Amino acid sequence: MIARVLGRRGISLIAVAVVLILIQVWMDLKIPEYMGEITDHIVLNHSDVVMQKGTEMLILAFGSLLVSFAAGFVLANVSALAGRNMRLMEFETVQSLSVEDISRFTAASLITRSTNDVTQVQNFIARGLQAVIKAPIIAVWGLIKISHSSMEWTAVTAGGMAILAVMMFATLHFAGIRYRKVQWFTDAVNRNTRENLDGIRVIRAYNAEDHQEERFDRSSRELLDNNVSAIKIMAPSYPVALAMSNFVTVGIYWIGAGLIMGITGQEARFLKYSDMIVFTSYATMVLTSVLLVFGVMRMVPRARVSYARIREVIETVPSVADGTITEGKEKGTVEFRDVSFSYPGSGRKALEDISFRVEKGSTVAIIGSTGSGKTTLVDLMLRFHDPDTGSVMVDGVDVRDFVQQSLHDRIGYVPQNAIIFSGSVTMNVNYGDGSEGRTIEDVRRALAVAQAEDFVAALPEQEESHISQKGKNLSGGQKQRIAIARAVCRDPEIYILDDSFSALDYKTDKALREALRRETEGSTVIIVAQRIGTIRDADEILVLDEGRIVGRGKHRQLMESCPLYREIARSQLTEEELL
């Protein structure tokens, strides 16, 4: 997955960064050599050579600084590229997930994974990757440089590194457990925040602010406690690493003092002292490489957990797999054949033994009490779920065999809760695949059919007027009419209207149904509704109760043969209207 996230450009940039870091490390490791030479020439009183070598060492130091800046710039670009690609890949995957898959992750968690988790990985790439690449190179190269020197000095340095490495891996392991919980609790905080914002009217109406604050405080405190727990584990790391570096330096000098005192001759002692300075510089650089890792270690557990959470989303195989067929055998037909379906974890079937057929150009209505399975039936037509048994056929083809894009191209869907996007009226009506081929006249025609032209004409910029997110600046009825206009503008062969008239007054409902009947002549229309008045003129009415079809026929037939339908009708209509 890393190759997919970075792409060719990202991998190329990392390769450039590695080359720059190698150059920087080479420059850094040359400096101690110059220090040794300068010390030797000071002893020999060669001042001109000291100046020359000092100038060269200074140039190397500045060169190392410039190369470090260049490597940081390159990795910052890699970070931005990786963040963009991860968000795009997550978004693309979520678009292909079924309703069940999204419910398993939860919306709050998916938002966290595409924002906070991506940010954690980006921060690590931008700020920590340079140290992670640089540290092993310095450690290995530095150890090679000093391996030919005193075995005692090398043993002290290797021992210090081993202790630091053990402590680092232990800290990463235990901190990683806490940081995994931190991301879960971040999901909970986001979920509570979202619920609070979405339900602010109800919260205020019920004076439930204190209750919501209590819930938010509880999830925030859990997040805080886990953060503090992780920090407690991480906190001792850097001081211990710094102390170990000092202990190693003291050990080198302690052993060096003994070695120097055992040498006879002033010049030989000075040369050994010069070797000790050079060795100490290399040993300090090797230990500093470990300290570099400790410097970014706090980022590693969270970045690792965040990357795993992002990867979990990106590598999720949708439970509703795409088919291969793009064309149907019978245009405009819908058929259910012995379909049963139950939601995961539910002890009862939402639909059981459902069979019916809708011919092209006919209108079929579905009515039933709350929880009878009406919306579930619609979801199966759109293949938001797959049935447990039986087949759902559209255009004579099982929906499981359709390419989902081809299936949805045939359908104009208006959901139970009208979905309005932030943007203009035109964008909301002329929406989805094929929008570039439709004109403003198509939009106006759809608005007229949906009985929305009057209120749109009264808006400041008419069709180009801005609608806020979720249609907050529209009434419920206006949102439903915009959603109906969206389906009409698409001019599909099959209309599915899921309780799309519930917020309309009776006058608008009647006018819209008459206009829709003229507009959809020749198209198949499936209406889910609670109002008898909305469906009484349908070619066939299906009555659902507890997931089963308990009645079918026209209005008059059902009034005689179906007690449930008759009960619903009598609760809504007068005796005169029932006829």
C-alpha cells in the first residue's frame, strides 16, 4: 500500500531525500577527521595547515546545513503528496462501500481516519522521516569508522547503543497500545461533537445542555487519560537516552585516560589523545543518531496506529461486489423473486418471501406501517444491500450482476430524507453522472414538474442561489421538491420515490403528482408513501406488514380485501373520500 500512497513521484522524491541525507551524513562524518588532523597539526605547530583544515571543516559544516534544509524540503513535499493521496484513496473506497460497511466503521470514525489520522502520518513524514532515515546510516557508518580503533572504546559505545535500543523498542511497544486507544477515543469525541451539532435544536428545546456536556466531558476525559498515560511512558525516554550518551562519553574518557597514561613519550600521548577526541566525536554522533530516533519516537506510535487505521479503510473489500453486465434484457422492469433479508445482528427478518413484478410504464405504490420494510425494499432495488435469499431483478437482470454505475444510471432516486448539498439550486438539481450534457432549460423543466419554480424564482439569484449544507435555509417541503426535481432532471427509465411527499401540503402534493404523471409517462414509477391520497391512483398497491406482503391490488380492491389497508385509509380519509 505504501507504493500506492506515495506513487512514482513520492518514491522518486524519497530517493532524492535519501541521496541528500547520505551526502549530509558523509559531510558530518568527515568533520571529526578534520578535528583529528587539526589537533595533530596543533601539536606539530603547523599553523598554516590548521587554518586550511579549519576552513575546509567550516565549509563542510555549512554544506551539511544546506543539504539538511534541502532534504527537509523534499520530505515536506512527500508528506503533502502522501496526505493528499491517502485522503483521495479513503474517499474513493468509502464511495464504493455498502451501507453496512459504512455502519461498521461509523461515520465519525471515517471522518477521523481521513482527517486526524492522515495528519498524524503527514507529520511523521515531514518531521520524523528524515531522522528515521538518517539515524541508521549514521549509526552503521559511524560504527564502521570507529571499529578499527580501541576495542575498549568500541565495546563501551556498542553497550550504550544496545541499552538505548532495548529501551526504545520497549517504550514503543507499550506506548503504541495507549495511542491505539487514543485514536478510538478521538472517534468518540468526534461522534459526540457531531451529535451535538446535528441535534442542537432538540438539545436546547429539552434543556439537555448539561447532559450533553457530561457526555462530552466523559469522552474527553477518557481521551485525556490515555494521552497522559502514553506520555508518562514516553517521558523518561529522552532524559535516559541523554544520560546514557553522557555515561558513554565518560566511559570513553575513563578508558582513554588509562590508555594514554600507559604510553611513553609526549608526542605518542598527544597522538593517542587526538585519537580519543576523534573517537569521542564519532561515538557522540552514533549515540546522537539514537537520540534522533527518540526525538521522533513520540510520533511513531500514533503514526503507526493512524496508518493502520487508514490502511484498514483503503484495503476494505466492499461487501457489495460490482457485477459485469451493463445492459438489461427488459427495459424498465423491476421484479422481486422470493426475496428475504435481515440486517446483521438482527433477530428478525426485515423482509420475508417478497415477490412482485413491475412492468415498464406502470406505477406501483408501497404502503405499510412504520418498520414494515418499505425503505429496506427500496434499498435492495438500489443494491445498497444484497438479499439473503432470492433475487432482485432490474431490466430482467439480477442487480448483483449489474455494474453498479449502469444500474444507478437507470434509476432516479428520491430518498425518504431529502439530501441537499451545499451549492446552487442548479447544482443540486442537475446532479450526478451526465450533468454536463444537461442545460438550464432541463433544470427549469424539472423544477416546474416538482412544483418548485415559484419558490426558486423568489430566491435572490433564482436557480443560481446558494443552498446551505443539508438545505438549512430551505423548508422540509422545499427540500423534498428540490430532491424530486433532481430525479426528474435525470430523465431515468425507473423512478423510485421513497416517501418523498410527506412534507408537502395536500394542494402541492396533488399538483406535483399530476405533473409527475405527465412527465413520467412511459417510465416505471415506484412510490413509497404513508398517505393514501398519494398512492390511490397507482396501477398496483402493495401493502407491507412486518416484512411481508399482506395485500396487493388497486385502491378499491384493497378496501374490500385488505383489513390493514382499510384501517390506514379510514384513519386518513373521510367516508366520501374512501370511494
